[in-house]
Amino acid sequence: MLQPDSPKKLPVPRGRSGCPINMTMELLGDRWSLIVLRDMMFGAHTHFRELLAGSREGIASNILAARLAKLVDAGLLTRHDDPSHRQKIAYRLTEPAIQLVPVLAQLGAWGAAWLDTEPELTVRAELLAAGGPPLWERFMAELRATHLHGAPSPDDGVLAELTAAYLAARGT
């Protein structure tokens, strides 16, 4: 499936076993890590306050700080000084985090099919499932441009389409 551009692995200690599923679950299987990555990908949140206020699940500030530190240490996020404010930090996705898009798309599709979800929160999962790998690739390219190269998010990109569908389903 997806292969990293280089053989370099993430700086994560071996878990209880060297099983790739176990190690992935030890890294991402806590209550909040995937939610933080989701909010960065689909909500375009890159600052601590945005992530804190933008989480419908109500993450506590100390937990958010711990998860951001964990994801930075694991190589899934990078920290950048924000030129607009001396004390503000921007977080950006790395390539390994961007390559989680198909995983999140599949988790969303599974949840939409099997769980009693809210329509406005399900519409993005349905669009990602319907668009399949070609849409995921477009979205990952868009995330690379914005997170790895600092380009602004395009007004006509995948994120804009997903956001418009969410707002329409919400009635706003």
C-alpha cells in the first residue's frame, strides 16, 4: 500500500511486541491522538487554542498538550514558531501523519456504516469513502502543500469540498 519515501522509521520505541498493528495501536490507540490528527486534517486547526476550542469531544488542555508533545516526539507533527505572535506555536502534519488519511477515511466509513452517527459529522466520511483512493491522494497532496510547504489551503480543494458538505449538512 503506502510506502514512505525513505526507509527512515519514526522515532518510536518498540512496543510490547514488534507487531505493526500492536505498535500502531500503542502510538495512536489512546483516546485523543487520532482526534487531534483528525482536527488538524479536516478542521485545518494548527494552533493549540484552535485544537482546544475546535474539539467537539471536549479535550482537556493538559491532555491536548500531552498528545501534541507525544505526536511531535513520534514524528507525526512538527512545531513551528508563528510569526504573528511570539508565544504562539503552529503544529504541522508530517508525511507519516498525512499518510494516515486512508486509515481515517476507512475508520470514518466503518463508523458511518455501523454506528449511529450524526448526519453533519458523517457527510465527510461518506464523501471520502465515495471518492476512494483518488480523492484520498488529492487530499494528501493538498495536505502536503499546506503542512510541508506552507502553502495556503486552496479555496477549491478537497478540504473546501468536505467543509462545504459539512456546513450544508449542518444547515449553515
